Amino acid sequence: MNERVATASVTLLDVARAAGVSLATASRALNGSTRRVRPDLRDRVLEAADALQYSANAQAQAMARGHTNLVGLVISDVGDPYFSSIAAGAIRAAEDHQLVVTMACTFGREEREIDYVAALRSQRARAVIVVGSRVHDRGLTDRLGAEVRSFEQSGGRVAFISQRKIAADTIVLENRAGARALAEALCCRGYRRFAILAGRADLLTARDRSAGFREGAARHGVQIAQDDVVHGGFNRDGGYDAMIEVLDRGRDVDCVFAVNDVMALGAMAALRDRGVALPSGMAVAGFDDIVTLRDVTPALTTVRLPLEDLGAWALQLVLEPSTDQPRIRRVRGEVVLRESTPVRP
Amino acid sequence: MNERVATASVTLLDVARAAGVSLATASRALNGSTRRVRPDLRDRVLEAADALQYSANAQAQAMARGHTNLVGLVISDVGDPYFSSIAAGAIRAAEDHQLVVTMACTFGREEREIDYVAALRSQRARAVIVVGSRVHDRGLTDRLGAEVRSFEQSGGRVAFISQRKIAADTIVLENRAGARALAEALCCRGYRRFAILAGRADLLTARDRSAGFREGAARHGVQIAQDDVVHGGFNRDGGYDAMIEVLDRGRDVDCVFAVNDVMALGAMAALRDRGVALPSGMAVAGFDDIVTLRDVTPALTTVRLPLEDLGAWALQLVLEPSTDQPRIRRVRGEVVLRESTPVRP
DNA sequence: CACAGAGGGGAAGGCGCTTTCCTCCGTGCC
DNA sequence: GGCACGGAGGAAAGCGCCTTCCCCTCTGTG
């Protein structure tokens, strides 16, 4: 079979010559087409390709065909389970459609989203999915919006998983409603003195969750003072630090709401370090329902988001032909009450 | 500025015409070259490109240049923090070198590694990094080896993070030695009756860790019976199920070693579900030191692997010119003793 | 002032593939 | 037997870009 060693690069022409057919026939035999190829020729081409270890140049194909099968995924951080779950869902779905996924991470620097979308346009990606909170920065949003429009004008599709700030198909996470429902549930369990570990002040996701939680509490007559809302990083360390801050301020608190699970984890670590018993000394709630965190003790009360599904849905969205009006799919979180917020005695 | 709306596709020729220069000059102005372009022409080109929202076709560039700036990352599952940490490291490093990373996940089906490497060859990726345990399957390994050779022959670079089974640059994780050291440390803490949650029997990583642990125990005169080694999934649920199995068998065990942290987490959940106190009723140790899990209680004893660094190192490896002899970089894990395995009274 | 040489613009070839368009052959029908 | 028509192979025209090669112009030197 593989008698001949492949040279640096075997081209289709080599295969065609080896099979004694024309370039056109070789191409049709290997990649199919509307045209039919006589079986014996087809076989000869296939054999030649195999013997030469031919591998079509995807770049050249893309150029000749005028389109690629690339889908770009722009996320904040693969290391963060929130994003990696969504990514897993998107990648799984992409594979079902023979699409190649390329991932880019902003690592918290949102302005890079713009660069990445531009890069993806340059790659002539078929679609791009941008995952992550929009930020409270009009200039940034506008520039990203412009880049997105350029991308779409060159024939690509775009979907967001975040807030609806840019005119493109978006999977909107109902952060506000979810946090509101969570707050109400916690009030029902008897909590009254809340603190919020609010994460980055410029992140809309963080703001919405924070605001929603306050609304929910307010419905039960509980006002959360500004002093009980502590900002910081949107990650584990941010949760840890914010929790320490709350403790140091000496506020009278019986339950903290961290605007995401990873922060809640940090908060629990901080409480432990400070010798506060969980959950008796302090109740803790998060948001997202990160799979890896389902086994922490005490089990974390949170708002469940169907993370993997989000990725798959977004992919589905960009695969469907675009509509004149951007489509919006709202996803509601589901409050999951667990041991970290027991019913108050 | 952007008076004109970009058509479906603005080409370099459009830019050149708009700027009143030749294609060659436009190319040189935009991408730089050994040749210099007169400043006024350069500016005109840049302006035209901007006005037209020109975006170079990366495919065409790649074809003309004969190489891409793509790096492929083949991992098992982005959703698994072990892999996503490594991926984060690789992506970070890649960005420093203006490389685009595309990720592919096998989701536990190792034969797909072969397909992905083939796909990456087709993409003319500059390099590919394969992360994950080799499996005990000679046929599979050989086929992957052949594909890797093809990839290298077409000019690409390959690195593995796993066992040294294929002739390519490899970052070898000293699983055996790490597990051995862990076992010894646990013996020193007074444990004598171990069970091993061994994960998938065909995964070399699992096998090595399991074997290493038994060796370490043996050095302290502790033999681990075959009945105390339970196989299963290499993930959280696998750990859970295996732990249940150990309990159901009614073996006399005071410490379980799960061959990775995520499994250990599952095991802890199982113990809790069965009402076994942690760590007093059962000590638990894992392997990897997953960041997200550093905050579980009781804090998990494990073997720390510099996951993010692994990704960065692998990238560095594939960026350096290839040597005639595959390079091997051995990475030793560091035993981290925590509360989940207290000194036995 | 003449000429060599450097600097920089432009035409054109080529990267590997797909896809039209042309051509040839074989078949069926009048 | 002649002609129309369909089926299939092959030549060739791009796809968008980089880069070599050619040539013109401008500068510096003897």
C-alpha cells in the first residue's frame, strides 16, 4: 500500500496523475459533486490518494469554494467551568455538523472580543459565538457592534450568549429574574439580613444578578443596604476577598449571595478560614450551578443554568439562516435550594 | 470615514484600486515586507483599507505564504477542569505568538484523536498538541503514530502531553512516581488499608497511577489486594460509583485513592451519601490538584500537577524547531497533604 | 555630466482546489 | 443511416493573496 513515502506535500494533481485522470475527475471522485465519475476511475483515484497519503488542503478548498466550515467561539476563559461547559456544548453540537471550532479567550479583557471577531472574519469563519457578559461601556459595545456588523456583511452569522446589547441573535440569560426568584426563596426560608458579593461593577451579568436579588428581597420587605454590596473580581478570589470584606465590616448578615458559583466557593473558603460555621454561621448562595461544584459541602444553593445546552442552542442559532430581525431566546434559571441555605430555625 | 458600505467581500484589489496603487504595493503596505513603501502611498492604502473595512482573507494568505498560524489542540473534554486548565495555558501561550488555537474534543473516544490529527493536517496546522492518556491498545496507538508521522512529514510539529508511546516530543507526566510518593506519604500518616478507585482499565494514566500507588504502599509493607482496586469511569461519576462499590463490598478500608481529583470528588459525595464521616470515617486522596477543587471540604490531599504550565510548555515545544530525536520533558507531581487525610491517631 | 546603483512601483506567476464550459462518445429515435 | 441528446472526462478559468522579477526613477560619485 503505502510503498511511497509522502513528500512534503502531495497535491491533488499528484493524485490525478498517479491515477491517470484529470484534476477535475480526481476532485470529483474524492469530494463528490453533482457530476458522476465512472466507478473504475473513482476507485483508481481513491487508491492513488490512499497510496500517496493525500490530504486535501483545507485552505485551498475553502478558497475555491468560497466558504469555510469554521465556527469561532469567543469566551472569557476556558479554565472557568462556566465557560468550558458552554464550550463543550457548542463543540459537541458543531461536531455533529462537521464544523471545526476555534476558541479564543479574552481572559477578562473584553476589548479583545473585538479583535477576535475581526480575526474570525479574516478567517472567513462561517459563524461566531460570543459568550460572556456585556460590559457597561458604550464605546466598547458600539465598536463590537460595528465589528459584528462587518462580520455579518461578509456573510457570517453571529450569536451572543449574554445580554441583548448588540443587534444579533442572542440567547439572553434572565439573570435578573433568576436572582429575584432566588432572593424570594431565601426570604421564604427565613433569611433577612443579606450581603451581596457583587463581582465586577462593570459587568452587566453581575449587575443584573445583584439588582435582581435586591428586588426579590425588597418584595419581602427586606432592603439591602449599599454597604452590604461588595464589589470585586468575578472569580473565586473575588468571592474570597469580598467575603472577607463583609466580615471585616462587621455587618449583621445571615446570608450572602455571590453572583456566581465560583465566587460562592471562594466565599465559603473565606468563611472557613475565618472559622465561621457553614451553614449555621452563615448561609451562602451562588448562581450558575457549575457541575464540578455540585459536590461541595454544604451543597450550594444556586440558580441552575443549562450551560451545555446554551452552547448547543447558540450553535443551532447560527446554523439557521439569518432573519431580518435578530432572534432572542430567553433562558430562565431555575432556583435550586440546597444545604448551604437551610430553613432558618 | 465609513461612507461606503462593504460589499460581501472587499479584496485587496479593491483596496489597491481605491488607493490608486498596484496590488503589490497594497500588499506591502498592509502586511509589511522586506521592501519599503513610500509613506504617502502607504497612508493612502491604509486609509482605503479602513474606509472599505477591508479584512485580509486568511485562507488566501495562508495559501500564498504556504503556511498557517494555526495550532491544533486535541483534548478529551473541555468541560473537564484538568483539560481546560491545560488548554488555558496553551491558549495563553499561543496568543503571545499570534497563533490561532483550534480545539477538538474526543469526549473519551480515543480513536477520534486520529481523525482530528488528520483534520488538522488538512488544515495545514502548524502544530498539534495532543493531551490525554494513551490507551492500552496497540492498534490504536500505531494508527495514531502513523497519522502523526504524516502530519510531521507535511511540515507540522507535534507534541504530546501524556505517556511516551509515540515518537514525538512529549511532556511525560510521572504518574507512577507521583502516586508512589503519595502512597508513601499516606503510609507515613499511618494509613494501612487502602482501596484504589482505579478508573478506566485501558487508560495508561489510570494504570500508572494505580500501579505507582501500590508500589509506594508496598514499600511500607502494605499490600493492596486486587479486590480493593475498583475500575470504572475516569470522571466524577466513575469515582462515585467505584466508591459505592468499595463500601458495598464491605472491605476494611481506611483510605481511598482516586486516580484523579474529579473522581475523588465523586467518591467524597458517595461517602457523604452513605453517611460516612469525612475524613474521620474515611480518608480520601486524589491526583491533579484541580484548581476549582482546592476549596472542597475536607481539603483534598492530592498530587499537584502544574496544569497551565503543561499547556504552555507543550506550545513552546512545538514552536522550537524539531530535533532528530524526539524530546522528552518529564514532569513530576508534588504531593500535597491536606485535611482529607489527617495523621491517623 | 555620465554612469552605476539603489530604491521602490507594477505586472505576472503561482499556491491547491472547485467548477464552469467545452468536447467527445454512445445511445435512442425517426 | 442521420441526427439530437445525455452522460462523463478534461481544459481552463478563477478564488485572493504573496512574491519574484522587471523596469523606471532618483541619487550619488568619479
